[in-house]
Amino acid sequence: MPTHPQDEDMTGQVIKDSEREGPIPSAWRPILKSIVDAFVRQDYGLLTGIPGVAPLPEQTARQIREYIEEYGATLIPLPEESWASSVCIRMKDHWDAGRSLDRGRRS
């Protein structure tokens, strides 16, 4: 997985920039992919275990399941090309991550 110079410094540490969105750091991608894979398997509580990620409380897992069911879509494993349009930004005490409508567009 390529490293993006704008999301990590030379030591591999994630840069906390609250002014600009940046790509999802390469260090986070395997963990996020594992979380999506668990949700695809309907393990909304992450009970099968992901290194470095705590299982979710039953109420949170139930909410995630309900949101997905209400939305009506079928989850699939995260395609590698997802990273081209995924972004994050540091907020005061947490990170927001999502999809940018500007990144990854084709001309």
C-alpha cells in the first residue's frame, strides 16, 4: 500500500491538520478494511476481534445493524479504489473520515 506524503511525516506518524482534509493515512487502511469486512459478515459488534480495535457495545452494534438495514443496501468488502476518494480531517478531539466528492473524480 503506497504511503501518501501529505498524510504522514517521515516517521510514519499521522499529521493532525484541522485546517485541511487529507487522504486516509496508509497506517489506518488495514484496520478500516477489517472493520468493513466484519460489517459485511454482519459482525457489527466486532466480536471476532480486530487487533487494536475494541469490540463495540451491544447497543452500538444494534444501531449499526439497524442503520444498514434501514438504508437498504448490501455491504461489500471495501474496494482498493475507495482510498482515492476517502478523506479525513482532525477535529478538536477526534477524526472525521468519509468520502470526498472532489477526490478521485475522473475527467
